[in-house]
Amino acid sequence: MILEETYNTKTTDSAEEVYDTVYEPPCTLLDTPMHYCPGCYHSLVHKLMMEVVDEMQIQEQVVGVAPVGCAVFAYEYMDIDMQEAAHGRACAVATAVKRLMPEKYVFTYQGDGDLAAIGIAETIHAINRGENFLIVFVNNAVYGMTSGQMAPTTLPGMLSTTTPTGRDTSFYGQPIKVAELMAQLPGAYYVTRQAVNSANAVRKTKKALLKAFQYQQENKGTCLVEIVSNCPSNWKMTPVECISFINEQMLPVFPVGDIKVPKL
Amino acid sequence: MSNEIRLMKGNEAMAEAAIRAGCDAYFGYPITPQSEVLEYLAREMPKHGRVVLQAESEVASINMVYGAAGAGFRAMTSSSSPGISLMQEGISYIAGAELPCLIANVNRAGPGLGTIQPGQGDYFQSVKGGGHGDYRLIVLAPSSVQEMADHVFLGFDLADKYRNPVMILSDGAVGQMMEKVEFKPYTNPAVDKSGWATVGKPKDRQRHYITSLHIKPEKMEEHNLHLQEKYRRIAEAEVRFEEIKTADAELLFVAYGLSARICQKAVDLLREAGHKVGLLRPISLFPFPEKRLAQLAGQVKQMLCVELNAGQMVEDVRLAVNGKVPVSFYGRMGGMMPTPESIVAHAETLILTRHDS
């Protein structure tokens, strides 16, 4: 016990003496332990979003909508006003929030089960109306919170607890490519798919999120940022194995890049 | 500001009242027999700078109401039975998250797609929960076009006062009938919602979040107890009913909404024939006038519940009188209306057989 305290005091002192602060987490990301599994990208995406909120200095103008799924507790981590929506209904909730407060920045944060299965009607109609908010769509090809069932985005042949021999596309169809599907709607203003499994990809995702938040000022329609994510627990892979799985299996089906960009 | 008298359909009166009550946002989906509410508001709300939106489904409507109410705005939706069934998940979330809002059900006969004709088969659904979990709606039952309007003002005020969803449970007949309606000047009590509404977090306060999720059982039970305590306060303070000719009544009709209107005529006819009958009309179905019914059970010889269903409210009447007097039921279903004469005939049989025994 005594040894441990001495050790802690020592490192704190020396850290203050020796190092300058070169990096700090965003102010709007609460300093609280997250419930996400080790290696999960949700925490990273949360951080990127709150960095954007900090950089744009819009904490007072942001209202977020959390989903049902692993990110159901997003409001525990983001130091902004938020509403927790019923499963799949985030876009309906966000529609009302934005219509009543058009001057605010509104976003939904949704997973693939929430957005692409139970909530696809709300999503399509919100985008078709050109609702002026941002949809952050985190796609990890599996139901995470309920521990590993097939999602609408599960890859062909991919194992899940409800497709124990792999997703049979003759039985369950092909994975839904949300970004491509939604980009066809006239109300979609900016649609992009990004990843976060490398430093470079993280930087690009951050840029996409920043653009998508900024576009709300133009009041031109819905922005959708799909982020190809992971699920170490339900993919039954280490976080490092997840990186290769995304590169080799996910990205060929869900290629990264802008799908619809504003016409200048 | 003076009173304004209009001739309107029940559904239109409800819509006009919503505007006058300062409803900031209405979200709805067409369904007979209440589409006039959405149509009226689609036409009138933009003139007042309010939000009105035809949603893609009742599921979306109720979740839009959640979003609007969560941001601190007066929000409303309306539908009819099948559409209200679709909203139940959202209503449960709204009750759990304690959001004030107004939901109007212009009840048609069911089950299933049923018919577009009036019914009262949604009593259980409205009063006993409807969605999942332990929660209560404040349920108001208008029996006239005037009350269709009045209950909108009352409903919004009660919703704000208790942070609880309020349901107006009317039916296809009250929604479609045209009557005189008087709009009185109204002042919105403007309940302060700045302590919880999600409008963007300034630096100097904690973040606000709207949720019905309490994953730790201890916290969830604490929230359940808090809700139940609130429902007790509501039951204590917000019981509303009307009594007609009950002072010397020996047979008491108990009926709400449209069936109360029909019973009122039956009471007149039976009084003309020399029978001592009266009517208790619950105006609030939750909270239910159980104390008054228990008192009346010490006075009357029997009660007769008349409903446009197979017998739903009658269970609450029986619970209230707790076996003190016999409680009979008479009803029609499927959108069929009992005539006052058929009610009279049923009551006369009861009077002959029960009063003498």
C-alpha cells in the first residue's frame, strides 16, 4: 500500500516537471469510465464528435439523440444536452427537436440494428424530408448490446449467434449498404462512409464529422456519416485482429469515401 | 378578451383548442375518424408559426412528440384506436421519461382493423397502461364538443403540472358530431421547464438528458416509486366527474363519454316514468372517481354501467363499490349504439328484479 502511494506521487510529480501538455481530451467528453468493451470504437467516435463540438464552440447549441444499442448511454459521456430515443426512433425524435429549434445543431448517434433494421422507416423519411440534422451511423455488422445477433449489415457468410453457420444470403439477403441507399434520397445533402481503424482513417472521419456539423448552418438537408466500426467481443477477435478484419472483409463491402457531396 | 362561440366538429374543436392552448407542435398520421385534427392543424398551425408535421407513421408521430416535449415544448398527437396501439411503446417511454404531452384517441370499435364507427373498447388500454411497465396516463373523457375543446386546455395544464402524458379518450361520435363550442380566454400557466428541457447546455449548468433508462435495479425501483408517488398525488387531486339527479337515486347509471350522453336521455325517460335513477359520469377515467362511487354505494340499491364495449369500466366500478351493491353492465359493440329506449328497458327489468329482492 505504502509503496504504491509513493510510486503514484513520484510519477505525478515528475510528469508535471518534465512534460508539457501536448494533447487533452475534449472538454465536452466527460471524464468518466465508459461501459464499452476494450478495443471498441464507440469511445473513439464519441471523442471525435466532442472534439468537433469543442472546436466549433457549439456546446450550448447542440442537442444529441442517443439510440438503443451499445451507445444507449452516450449521454453519460457527452457533456451536452441529449435525449435517449426508443429503439430505431432517433430520427423521429431529432426531427421534432430540430423543427422546434432550427438554430440548434442536432445529431443522432445510431448503430446498424437501430438505424438499418427497426428504424429504417424513420431514417428514410427524415432524410427524404431533408431534415437538417446529422446522422452518425456506426456500422459494426452485428447487434452488440444483445451480444452478437445478425444485423442488416452482417457480411455474407459472417458468423453471428443467429446465423451460426454464417449469413446465408439466399435466406437473409445481402447486407444493406446504408450510405449508398440514403444518398439516393433528394433530401440527403452530404453522405460519406469513413472508418476509424487507422490513424489516417481517424483523421478523415474527424474531418467528415466537422464538415457535417458545419453543413447544418447552411440548412440544405440531412448529413449522414457512416463509420465502419468493430466489435471485438462479438466478432470474437482481439482489437488488433479487428483492424485487419475491417480492411480485408468489411471495407470491400462497405467502401470508404464520399458518396454524396454538396454541389458548389 | 370575450368568449367566442363557434359551431364545430369535435375533432375541429380539439384542433382549434390546441392552437389556443399554445400547442407548439403537432405530429399526426391520417386515420378515420380523426383525420380532421391533422387537416385543421396543417392548415392553421403555420399561420401561428407553430410546427405541424404529417409523420410517416403513428410510431414516428409519438416519437416526434417525445422529442418536442423533451425540448420543453407543448406537443400533441392524435389518432384512433389502431394508431394509438402503434404508439404504445412511445407512450410508455414518454411516461417513463416523465414528459408532458397530450395524446388524443378518437376511439373506434375493434379489435384489429375493426370498424371506423365509434366505440369505447380502448378503456383498458388507456386506463390500465397500454404500453409496457408500471405507468399511468391521466385520462380525460369528453362527452361533448365543448369538452373536446375544454379537455385540451385542461390536458396540457395537467401534463405540465405533473410532467405526465395526458390522454383525451373520446370516440368517433364525439369527434364527428357538430355542436356549439365556446372558447373562453385562456392563460397558459407557463410551467418552468428550464430545469430539465434539452435546449443546449450552457457552461453554468449540468447537462440535461431525457431518458427512461435506469439500468441499476436500485435506481429503477427508486424511479418506479417516484412515479407511483406521483400517480397517488394525481389520484388525490385530479378526480373529475359529473352527477345528474343522484340525490335520491336508487339506480345509478355509471357511464362516460358518448354512452353518458345516451344515459342522460334514459335518466330523463325513467324519471318521467317515476323511477328514481341518476347518472355519475366520470370525466377523469384515471384518476377514477372511486371514492364518490363508494359513497354512493351506501345510498343506491344498484348500479348499471353502460359502455360501448364488452364491459371494461364496469370492473373499476365493481372494485370501487367492493361488493356493497350489485353492479350490472349493458353495452353494445362493433360501432352499434344503444338507444335510450333500450337502456330504459334494461334498467326497468333490473329495477323490477333487484329492487324488490
